[in-house]
Amino acid sequence: MEYVEIIIYGNVQGVLFRHTAKQMADQLGITGRVQNEPDGSVKIAAYGQKDTLQKLIDWCRKGTEWSRVNDVKVEWKDATEKLTTFEIL
């Protein structure tokens, strides 16, 4: 099990980014959470197999049809908790 934190910058709030990220995570079998940040970015904390997490990262670089992704920061970390679902906060 791997853990990654992804921060997506651009026009990513109010464009169904969190909802679609949850759909993608559920489809890939990834657990974790997604939330809007005060600076206008979206943060994802995700747990899963490295190859499926990479698919989520690749999706984040594209976003939804209504979003505009300017930058994506990815940080791989040690998994410290175990979640059983993917939540929108």
C-alpha cells in the first residue's frame, strides 16, 4: 500500500473536480480524501497500489472538462493511516 498527497492548482474549485476525483478513485479502488483548500487549490490524500495511484495523478493533470489545471504537486509519503473509503471533505 502506497500513500500520495496531490495538490492541484488552477481553476479547480466549483467545477466538479472533487466529485469527479471521487468517481475516479472509486473506479480505481483507491481510498483517501479530497478537499478544497483556502488558496483555491484541491488536495487529495490517496492510498492504493502505486500503479493505480499514478493513474489518479495522470487524471489530475487533465481534470474535468470544466476545470483548468495549471500545476500538480505530488508528494509520496509513508502511509500512516488506513482508510476504507474515498471521501469528499
